[in-house]
Amino acid sequence: MQPFNGNEEEQFRRVYLDYNATTPVEPEVIEAITEALREAWGNPSSSYRPGQKAKEIISQSRESIAKMVGGCSDDIIFMSGGTEANNFVFHTAVKYFWDTYRKAKIHGKEEGPVEMGGALPHIITSNVEHDSINLVAEQLVKEGKAEVTFVPVSKVTARVEVEDVMSAIRPNTCLISIMLANNETGVLMPIAEISQRVQALSKKRGAPRILLHTDAAQAIGKLQVDTKELGVDYLTIVGHKFYAPRIGALYVKGPGVTTPVYPLFFGGGQERNFRPGTENTPMIAGLGKAAELVHRNLERYANGMRETCEYLEQRLEEVFGKEKLHFNSHFSGSKRLPNTCNVSFLGEHLQGRKVLSLCHRLLASVGAACHSDQGDSPSPILLNCGIPPSVAANALRLSVGRGTTKGDVDVVIEDLRAAVQQLEGLS
């Protein structure tokens, strides 16, 4: 394909390939938000019609989100986004640990945390998590509120291995939090297998119960996410990763009954006192509509993204040659998201940021958006996955979306070809 033609609009068309960072809002979602702003402006706790309309919309959205993840509507708690949801889970786990300790001590039971003589709650996570997990864990350690084990992922598979997680469990372990899909490599983690092993162990050990959480931000809308199959107690839902507005939710298996919930905030009693604050009805309406679209169209979405991503990788190899590329999203024995291609152009002067700075059409990133201030430093995530520093520094994360076409890919390939040739000419 010729990168430019006589059509001026086509000549300057930009191609967005950073859907793992954020997605645009679907037109149907915008319509749902607009309708809620217009018709459901009332306080959902009020008895008059605009308030009751808001309450109905919130209820419908809760049901749609529950269907999307295979849960019950009562299992969904609305949050401001993924960061709040992840913080909420860690806060709950620590509170639950000490509540278990207190109750056991009152009843004189020498089991669980009581027999540990004041040990801190212990949390297990991986060394490739999003900062909204990683930094929360580090802060708990810094404040002396918890012990945390960061289980390293395999440098062969880029996954956290089940046996490594199980080996890290201690008598005072109260939470295991592992992401469902990595945001930079796209690699899927063995959450269901971890859950099965933890549940089997829990039958043999006393309190505290080991709670299991997965941050599903990158997985929802790209692959089937079923909380029953995963066997998790908590699952983080992030709207702006699946064409919804910037709002989120937390799935909790039987909140306050089967699974502990300790609120971060206190206020007017909304969300059954789990997350008080007047509900953001328009954004909740948008989240619900986006969930409905995923539930209805997931297979088509996933197949389309997979086909486009495979074409992207095929064209990269055709144009640049296999010897010039390293796919940082290809790991032996690991499955990955259907839309994610993390690739490095091999060469001394081909750092990812330099390549992108010379691209006139491509809109992409070198890794997680929250690490965008790291300059040419290689991604810690890729380094932890075993990618050599010189290769990791050259990485580009190219993530396709529902509407990305093969024509878009062809535009990107020509843009990258020109950028790489220019950098090589300067060396």
C-alpha cells in the first residue's frame, strides 16, 4: 500500500494503536450517558421520577456488568476506577486479617494469626503488576502494616507460575493478588489454577482465609472473563479499557456475606455502605451499556482483534525481516491477549521513543501509560520477563482495537519503515 495518495485527509490520517492504554467511548455508550444526563439527573436516593429513573439505570447497569463477568448483580460495587478498586481490596485484606485475629483471640482459639504471635498480614503478588497494585503493596510494607512477597514471573513464560505462588504462602497469608492479563506483554496468568490450589489448601488450614483477587482491566472486552471459572473472590473492572467512560467496578463474591468487605470511605450509605457517595449515574449508565455490548459481541470483538494483530505481526516480519525484530509478547507456552503486539526493532539507535518521535501517523506507546515519564529507560515489566535491557529499551507496545483495519496496519508499517530508515541513516 502506498502511504500517501491524492486524498489530503488520508495523507494526514493518524492511526491509534494504544488501546491497552485507553479506548474511545462507543457511540451507543455515549447515547446511554447522554440519556442519563438528560432523563436521570435526580439523586438515586430520591422518590421523585428523575431520581427513580437514575436508580433504575444503576440497577440495570449492575445487572449488565454482572452478566459480563459471570456474577450476580449483588456482587458488583461501583468504584471511581481500577486504582480505587485495587486499593479497596488491599485495604479489605489487611482489615480482615486483624479482624480475624481479634475474633480468634476473644474466643480463645489458638489458631490462625493468634498462633503467630503478632505476625503482620502477608500478601502475595507478582513483579509485573500495574502500579495500582505494586505501589499499594510497597506502601503497606513501608508503613509496617503488611509483609509482601513479589513472586517473580518466569523468564521463559513471562507468567507467574502456580508452584511459585504456592511456595510463597505462609501461615499469615491473607491475600493473593495476580493480574489476569499483563498490560505490556499481553500474557495471561494462570488464575484459575492458582484458585484451585488455594481452595484445596484452605480446606486444610485454619484462619485467616486466603482471599484471591485478580485485576482484569486488560482482559475484559478481549477474552471471556468468568468469575466462577476463575474462582476469585475479587475482580477489578475498568471501564475505559473496554470502550466505556473512566469509571470502574469491583466484583466481590457475596460481599459482606461470603467475602469480607471493609469500606475505604464512610458517608451516606450508597452502594450498601460498601462505597458511599452519591452515585455517578451517567458514567454508571455508560459502563453498563459497554458491558452489555461486550456480553453480546465478545466473540466478534476478539476474533477481529486477533486477525488484525496477526496481520500486523506478519507485515512487520515481511517488511523488516525476522532478524531485525524481537517480539516481546511471544513467550513459550503462554497464551496472550488477542490484540497486543510488543515488538523491538533491533539496533543501537532504535530506542522505542526515538522511533515513535519520527512517526507521523502512528499513535502508540513504549509501554504502560503510567510509566510514560521514564525516558529511554527500559520497561521494568519487560526486564522482569527476561527481555535483555538493550532489547527492552527499543520496545513498542502496539495494541489494536475493535475498529482497527488491515489498511490501518499498512499505514503504520510504512510509517515505522520511514522512521527506522531515518534513524539508521543518522547512525
